[in-house]
Amino acid sequence: MKPVSRSDVLYVIDHCWMMEDPVVDEYAYRFGLIQDRHRAAFEQAFECADDSQYEAMTKHLDEIGEERDRAEEILYWLFLDSELRRQGKTVPDLWEAQQQV
């Protein structure tokens, strides 16, 4: 499976999840949980850091960013899968259709 571009993930977030009610929409709700968890981790990292910990802090923030990006990509694929299933299709059906174009 090829990685999803950041712009594709943000498109799904902005145009599919955030237009729905996060209480009702499973993916918007899960995305909100991811945002809250990473916001808390980010704030916690700053609370515990001092000037001497710059390199460790930078590494930790990079790890938080990578984890968030991966979680968003997984949600993107789950969202795509559920939308395709709703249409009676699968991801391989989508790839096959793209190959024919």
C-alpha cells in the first residue's frame, strides 16, 4: 500500500469528517481523540523541558509528529474502506479502476 499524501489526508479531514458531527461520525470522533492526545503530549513535553534539553525535546516532538501522521493515515484508509463498502466496492476495486484510466 502506498503512503497517503498529507494533502489527501487533510482533504478528507476538512471535507469529510469536519462537516459531520464528531459525536455521530466515528472517524471525526477518532480524529478528535488523536488531536487531543497529541496536543496533551506536546504540552507535556514543553512543561518538562528546559534549555539544556533542546535536542531531546526536538526528537520527542518529531516522534509525536510521526505518530500523528501515521494515525491520520490509518484513519484515512479506514474511512476510504468504509465509504467504498457503502458503495459495494473494495480498495482493490478502486485500484483496478485507477489502472484502467
